[in-house]
Amino acid sequence: QVQLEESGGGLVQAGGSLRLSCAASGRTFSIVGMGWFRQAPGKEREFVAGISSGGSSTHYADSVKGRFTISRDNAKKSLYLQMNSLKPEDTAVYYCAAGSGVGVIPSRERSVAYWGKGTLVTVSS
């Protein structure tokens, strides 16, 4: 079993940056893909970024490509999301997610086995 806890959310002005972190517990962290999802007010949760178990492969939603960077440190059992050039439309609760199997990079909710509780990011205009 994997437990996930996000941190790093907050209020930032448009154009600013934030770095989200996700601390994981459990022995399987290093062998599963990880990802970030977000849910804006009144909208469905959506995929933001995903990373393979070893960190060599990453995927991004078109809306964040070139602005966000996902990374992980398996020794620290941690996942990160560096968010630059933030826009008001990036305002959402951001969730850390663990893939449902070895090598699975979670890019859809059905491929997620574990969720964190989320951290709120608010971007003001």
C-alpha cells in the first residue's frame, strides 16, 4: 500500500512559480509510475503530468507543456511538480497519484491506484 501527502500549494500571482512535493510511504514507490492531476472548481479532475518509475519518461498535458516539470527522487520517496509561468486557469486542487501497476504511468483516473488528499494552488490575475 502507498500513502501520499502533497505540500507546497498556495497563492501566487500570474507569471509566478510554485513547487509541489508529494511524500510517499510504502515499499513499492520506486517501481510504480507516478503522476499529478488537478481539479478546478466546477470541473472534472484532469491529468497534468506523469513520470515513469525510474524517471526516464515523462508525459504532460498540452496545457502545461513547457511550463511544468515533473520529477522524482526514489531515494527520498518523493515526487515533485515545478510549475512556472502560472496562469489563473491553473488554479485547482492538485493531487499526487500512484499508478496501478508496475511500470504504469497514471494518465487517466482508472490507472491510478492511490491518491493523495490534494493541495490547493490559487493563481491570481
